[in-house]
Amino acid sequence: MKLENLRMLQRHSPETPRIYTYNAASNAHMLAVNTRLGFRPTGRLGELQKKAG
């Protein structure tokens, strides 16, 4: 599905210079998919959550 979406973007918006995608570091499957599609890590995003009570 991701590959088809990228192909559709190429057809409809070939001037798009770059694409950003986000995945959890624990999601090894999607990280592998992204690597196969040519994506490379450029940064990290952290999120903290505090439970009330």
C-alpha cells in the first residue's frame, strides 16, 4: 500500500522534492519496509506521557 501511494504521488505531484515518514523505533517491520523503499533516518521524535492519578 505504501509503495502504491508513493507511485500515485509521483504521477500526480512529480515536483514533490521529499517525503517524510514516521514510525516507532519498535516497529521493525515498517522500518525495514521504509529502508527497502529508500527512506533513510534523518531525525528522531520523542513523546512522553504522564498518567494522572
